[in-house]
Amino acid sequence: MTHDTFITPAARRTAGPRFGRSRRLLALGSAAVLAPALLTACGSGSGTTTTSDGLVQVTVGGGGSIFDTPLQVADANGYFRKQGLKLKFVTLTAATGPSALQSGSVQFYDSSPTAFVSALAKGLPQLAVSTDGLGNPLGLVVSKKFASAHKLTAKTPAAQVAKALAGSTGGSSSANTKAEAGIFLDKYGVDPDKKIKWVSLPSPAADKAAINSGQIDWFVTSEPIPLQIQDSGDGVVVADPLKVTEWGAEEAGYGQLVVTQKSYASAHADVVKKFATAVQQATAYMNTHLKDSNDQTVLKAAQKSLKGVPDGVVQASLQQVDWPTSGAMDADGWKKTMAFLTSLGTLPDGAKVTADDWTNKYLP
């Protein structure tokens, strides 16, 4: 996933900057400072701990975003317990996640493709064992004033939206989301470097404040922030993966990955298989039950990571991701994913994914 990591206000106070959406890679050096503290908190390192009721405890790190939902669904539906596992969830960022995984503070990391590929480029021996989300749940939200002046609505065709943005002021809180906006603008002949005035901001929360104050006209970030702004009446979401196909699963590929250390997978193959199985059961459940408006399981699970976000916003955000019935990956999927990431121009030099970096062997 190339999206920013979303952190709720409460999580932000305890976890520090992310997702500021966020979510793009900071220096792994800063993560190394946090890793010892995480290791102390989690205890077992890269080994295993058995609980008093005979379950194997696994610690998994996530970004506090919509992509954490499969983990929460697997826990709520008892899929981990049925596999003999007990989940301990910790909130990490794109900066701290790879380092925490490497130190053994967490056994699994729910990673964006950007974080995973960048970790590989730094020589970290990590392994993707499943995909648990496809595409990028991005939203382009314009201020209410801008929408009114340019007669933009959620149903306005993409080409008309792009042309209306020419000459406007856009907010940017990460290199990735700025590049993702650029993909959309370039498609319709609007040069993002020449036709847009960019204001750099530290986080999606700052983007939100800037659009409310009139400092910027619009910005792009991962849901649920754009839909929250729309829900509060302060803006309109005029582009999403349904309208911008380049952001969606068919063209962008994998949006989120279940990642572990190669050494951990070799030493604890049974645990990795049980974990990947439980997560796949969860995404399959979501694929089916999100179509049922009366099913509250997924909503309640998602709200564990998105505390305080209105029900309707959470439901709409969940619809922006393709939740796979199978976590299996293939060469074509990685080709799409790498083409999308490369187009953003934010990966380290020489970044690549080989057949040794991902596997389906732990999936049922």
C-alpha cells in the first residue's frame, strides 16, 4: 500500500507522527531507537510464547488504518484462536514497522508494499507471506468553497475534476500521496508541477486543518480522512479508486501485505501458516459480508483501529479496498505493484522484489 497510515487522535498522542497517512518511510535509523522499547514491551523476541490456556501468542504490528481490519476481524471471529494463536496488536508506522520486525519485537507486520520494498532495498531479509488488501483507498477531497466555485460533486467526471484543479493549491503531506495525485492529474493533461501550487504539510491531520482554514483547496490521502471531511460538511470527495483506476487493484496491484522475517518463517513455519490462514479467512469473510448492510462484525472490528470515526465513513472506506478471498500472490500481481510504486518515483534506487521475497507456501 502506498497510502499514508491513518492514526486516530488518541493513537497519535501515544504513537507519535504517522500515515502522518502518513505513512511514508522515514529513516530506519529513527525506528532503531524505538525498537528496543518495543522489544522490552513484547518480550519474546523472535521466539514463541505460550499463554496459560495453551495458545501461542503472536505480536503483529499495524498502522492504525483501514488495512488493519482483517487482523481485527480474524480476532473477533475467533479465527486466530481456532488456529491455536492469540493476537497481540501494536500500532507502528512505516518508519518503525520494518525495524520492529527485524528486532523481533513483532513476529508479523501488516505492511504497505512501499515499506516492504524499501526494507528489502536496505537489505532487510523480510518475506511477504500473503496479501490482505488490494488497491489503494485514496480520496481526493476539495474544500466546500472550491467545490461550489467549480460546481464539483462526488459524481463529477474525473476529467472535469482534473481540469478544475489546474491553477489550484494542493496540500502534500507525503511524497507518495503527492505522486499519486500527480498520476491522476497527468492522465488528464494537467501538469502537477506547473499547474498546481503545492503546500507541504506534516500530516493528513494538518491537511485537514489547512483545507478547513482555506490555506489549500484540496489534498489526497488514504481514507477515512477525506470521507470524514465530507461527512462533516467541510468538503467533497471528488476522486477515489472507483473513478481513478490507476489507484485501484486492477492497475496498482497489492495494497497491503502480511510480512515476517525469513528466519522466523524458517524456524516457525507452523505458526506462519496458522497466522496466514486466519488472515485469509478474515479477508474472505469481508469479501462476502461487506455486501450485507446488516452485518456489523466488520464495522465493529474496523472501529478498533479507527476509534471515533462515524459508522458511515468507516463503511464507505472499507468499500475502497478489494478484500481478496485468497491471499495468494503471483508474478503478474507483483509486476503491477512494482510498476505502480516505480511510477511514484519514491522508492530507493535499485529497489526490487524477487521470487525469493514472497511466497504462497504458508497459505492453505
